[in-house]
Amino acid sequence: MSARENLQAAAADRILIFDGAFGTQIQERGLSEEDYAGDLGLSADQKGNNDILALTRPDVIADITRAYLEAGADVVSTNTFSANTISQADYAAEDKVRDINIASARIARELADEYQAKDSRPRFVAGAIGPTNKTLSLSPDVEDPGFREIDFDTLVGVYREQAAALVEGGADFILIETIFDTLNAKAGIFAVRQLEAELGRDVPIMLSMTLTDLSGRNLSGHTVEAFWYAVRHANPVTIGLNCSFGAEQLRPHVQLLSDIADTLVLAYPNAGLPNDLGEYDEEPETTAALVRRWAENGRVNILGGCCGSTPAHIAEIAKAVEDLSPRAIPERDTKMRLAGLEPFTIAA
């Protein structure tokens, strides 16, 4: 079976577990500039460039990935959220993008295969692609609403380079995550479609939107429902929500998405809301109890954690939902569904 079919088969039997945050775990290790920079000889300071650790401290990334697999993760992501030429330009590391993505994907692939070999339970690798720090929909200049820092074709090229390297390194899926701009996501989708044409095979896409406020919209103004109608043509293997808020605040939006999406729903909230110091205090048991309610109501197929989450959070989530059935995927009907910032349905 293909990776898409394998994931769908596994998700039909039980609620699957996604991993948690990498940044939180990296910060706890107190790495130095030398750890980040290694012997790459880059001209800029690398401290804080978490993605480059796949090249300079692969043991750190492997340890974190292993901890999430030990916690029960069925799907592990690559530590490549900012491993694109736009984001890496901040560190003068644009020429390392391909190497970073291949290395990070290989780390995840080798460990996923190792754990699958132990118990024959399928493990999957999601090649993570973040939104970059640019937006196609909005102008950064309040005096010039028509100005854009980047155009669609350029962003497609950025995403395609990253996606190709992730697949080369062994990723099963391309996870376009923390989507604050729907047009950015469409550039990512188009990039993967180009890659598929070149490779001559399916490269399954996972999509995850992030909300900017409790009204349930992303930065480009789309509601959860409008976002789904804008991207469902991509036939994603999962659709979901991540980051933004904790599980309590995300609950109604996950519920809405669950009602309308005819594919697997993946949700990985933050570990609550940050405190005054920007840190996350929500205990693993609290997060697990909150997402268990989603599962009890048949709202999710895959659960994990975002900012502030740890292997302990993932372990508690896995334990909390192990006895619950996965969400039943609704059948797609024949209504025409369109989207501006709001959804628009034309009934037959």
C-alpha cells in the first residue's frame, strides 16, 4: 500500500498520535552558538537556528524524535519548520536548505523504521513546512496596500525546493503547517503538485491552519470553513488546526472542521496559553483531559501537541485516548462549495 493508504488504514482502527514541539525541547538543552554553528563556516550567528541542528547536532534532533516515539507517536515530523531559503536568509544559510531537509528527514525516517521494526506498528514521517515570514495576501506597508514582499511563483519555488528535499530524505507526507495565509498554503500545494508530476507518484499533503484570534479566522481573514473549501481540491490526507491556542480555545473550531471535512482530522494545540514570560504551564494531564473530550465526541483522527508540548504531554494524550474510537469521516455530497473570506454553498 501507499503511504496515504497505510495512514488511512491505521487511522480506521484507532486514534493516531502525532508528536509534539521541537523548539521547547531544544531550548531545554541550553545549546551554545558552537553547537548551532558546528564547522559549517557560515558568516552569521546561528544560535536559535533550530533547523540547522540536523547538520551540526543531529544527535539532539534524534534524541527528541526518539522521545516522541517512546511516548507513543505514530507520526513524527521533521525539524524543518524554517528550513526554507526565505527563513534561512536570516542566518546566511540559504545554501544549506537542501542539506538540512534531507538530513532531518533521514533522522526521522531511520527512527520511525526502527520503532516499526520493533512492534510492526506503522510509523510515519511528516515533512514539516512552515509558512515562512512572508505573506502573499497582505502588505507589510500600511502606506501601500498593494505592495508585496514576494510573489506567488517565488514562494512556489521556495516550497518546492524544501518539499523535494524532504521526500528525498524519506518523508511520507508533506505537512504544510501553521497556515496563517491561505494563499501561502496554495503556493505550497502547487509546489507539491509540481513535485508529484516530476516524480510520477502521489506525494500526500497534510494541511494545518492556525487561527489568529478566537473569532476563528487566520491572518488572511478566512474562517475555518472557508479555508477548507479553499484547499479541499488538494485532496489532503489530513486537514487540521495547530498552534494558536490551547485545546480549550480550539475546541469549537475543531468541532466545525470535523463536521465538514471528508478526510482525516489532525489537531495539535499548544499546551495551553503562554504566561507573562511566554512560557507554557499547562500540565500534560490537563492537555490530555481536554483533547480526550474531543475524542469522546468523535471529532479527531490524529492528536498531538504544538508549542509548549513535551514527550510527557504526548504520552498522556496517547494514554487518554487509547480506548476511544476514531472519528468517522463524513461522506462528501455534491453541493458546490466556494470560499471568499466566508464560505458559500450552492445547493443542487
